[in-house]
Amino acid sequence: MYFNGGAITMAKNALKIFMHSLPEGSKFNICGFGSTHEFLFDEIVVDYNEDTLSTALKDIETYDNKNSSLGGTEILTPLKHILE
């Protein structure tokens, strides 16, 4: 189950469930991290609505794409960026 992409599939499914469970009026952004980091949206946070949810769900579907790998597992820098 954890081989051949099983773990990433489970993580993607969990994130999609989480995204659907955000309450109305929420704000969010998604940060991908590795040796570098990047945010889905240019703004620090965006309003949770049908458009931003759709964008996030489409982005989540690309997470198993080997071309989208950011390499490594460095989380300190993106956490500092998020908390600033």
C-alpha cells in the first residue's frame, strides 16, 4: 500500500478531505517545501471559496508528478516565512 505511490495518494486524499472541510469564511494557502519552498497563491492567504478550492484541488492532483518535486525535506525556512 505504501509502495508505488500509495503513500502520496493517501496524503493527497487526506489533503483533499481537509480542504473540503474548511469552514466558510476561512483563509488559506498551500506551501510546498523541499530544498526550496513555494506557495500556491501569491497572496499570503486567500479567501476559501469555490474558485480557490478548485485551484487548490487541481494543484493537489499534481503532487505525484515527478517534475513538481522540490527535493529534500527542509521545513524550517518555509515555517519561518509562514510565521512572519
